[in-house]
Amino acid sequence: MQTQSIEWRVWRQFVAVADCLHFGRAAEQLHMTQPPLTQAIAGLERTLGVRLFDRTKRRVQLTAAGAGLLPAVREVLTRAAGLPALAQAAASGELGRLRLAFVSTVGFDLLPQWVRVFREQWPQVALELIEATGDVQMQLLAEDQIDAGFILHAPGFAPPGLSHWVISSEPMMVALPEAHPLAQFQSLRVRDVLDEPLVMFPRRILPSVYDAVFGLYHLGGRSPLVAQEAIQMQTIVNLVSAGLGLAWVPHSVRQFQRPGVVYRPLDVSRGLPVPSCETSLVWREGGEVPTLSRLIEFARAQ
């Protein structure tokens, strides 16, 4: 049975006859003569191997097979009629898939609200979220496994060779054990923390932010004492709670409330400058997919 050769036109003719239960009226509705319509339905029945209509000189009736087939044919024709609109929606980025990576810091504050609002505005875009550090995102972008990513970097140090849009800028602050003597103060001087052991992310994860923190210590005449390295900010804060040291974290990480840990800002008016960091949306130049255009448009409107 070669049903793949049946044209949409023949299915529409079947529905017209089923609605009218009269070949003459159905032919008028279809703006054709009756003989070609009769031949088309007969050909459809031969192809399917079943009778769709019982015909007499006085009436036309659907068979059980025809009545059972009719709802499915109506549904298929309705969906087919909507295909041009779906194609236009896909071309304009209102429909499709968007693979978006993000660093963990975005998940504390910005990402949940953005995802909710973006999905409200573009409900037909399937948003695939992938948590990944900045170095992993660069590899995923190069391999075309993601369309865009939210990354963290020092001001002015967005990855070269990529298009980017700065989403937010925030100062860094210190996470320290609640029992630490410095925890009694509501803000700290940079010089207060230079001799404290650190829980730090590896340089490959956030090279520009890593260099900014280390540069601060060098300005203060110190070499950072890294007691422990960890990749995720949540892990870093958890290790701070264990008393392994204090940690430099973006201001947004304060949303992660871990028992035994407090966050303290640095007094920018006293002594050494406080590092800051930016979050950017990045994507490959010339690699825009239509759904990414919607995200870029959305980001610039926030």
C-alpha cells in the first residue's frame, strides 16, 4: 500500500464528500466537475484498500472505515493549514529551540526571573538550560553545542572573538565563617583580609576575575594564600562554612544563604580598590539562530 503518494488535494476532496454526502454538491464546493471527483475518491479507496463511501443512486453514506478516518483527516488538514504560519514563526525566532548555558552565579539572582519572563513572551521557544563554567562554555560554543551563554568576567574582559552584551555589573564581596573575628564588622577594609587564607576558584574557570583578585593582593604587597580551590560558587561557600578560609564572591552570591557563613562588603572609600565583575551574554559571531535573536532582543530590553 503506497499511501505516501496520496496528495493533500485528495484528502480535502474526501472531507468535502463526507461533509456533503453528495458528489455533485461536493464538486461545486471544490470548484470542479463531478467525474474527476468521483475518480479521485475511487482512486483513494483503491490506494487504501478500503471502501470509504457506500454509494447508491439515491444517497451517499460513509462506511465505518470512512467515518473512523474522517476525524484524523480533518486534524491533519487543519495542522497542514497552519504550517506556513509555523514556518514564519520559526524564521522569526518565535518558534524553535534555544540552547543557553549559564554560570552558577546567574542562577542566584538574574536567571530565574529572566527565564520566567522570556517563556511568557516566547512560549513556543524550547529553552534548554545548561549549567557550565566559562571555560566549558567556550568549548561548547566552538563545537556549536550551545547557541549562547551567560558568563562572568572582569569589566572589559569579555572573551575575544565572540559577540557579547553586558547584562549586569556588580562589586565583589567577602564570604567568611560566621565565627571569624572579622564577621563582627558590617563592612571590611581590603587590608583586613589580605593575610587570610582563601577558598578560590581555579584561574581557568574565571581568568580575568582571578587576575583582578590576585592583582589586588599584589597592590597590597601580599601574595594570596590559597588554602583550597573549588569550581562552583556553592561549593566555595560551603568550604568557607567549614572554616577553610574566606572567599571573594560576586555580590549576587549573597542570595545563597549557607548556615555558618556571612557576607561582608568592602569599604571602597578606604584604601585599595575593590574588584568588580560583569555578567555578559555571549554568542558566536555569525552564529545567530532566529531564537537567539529573540533572546538578544529580550536582553537589551531589560
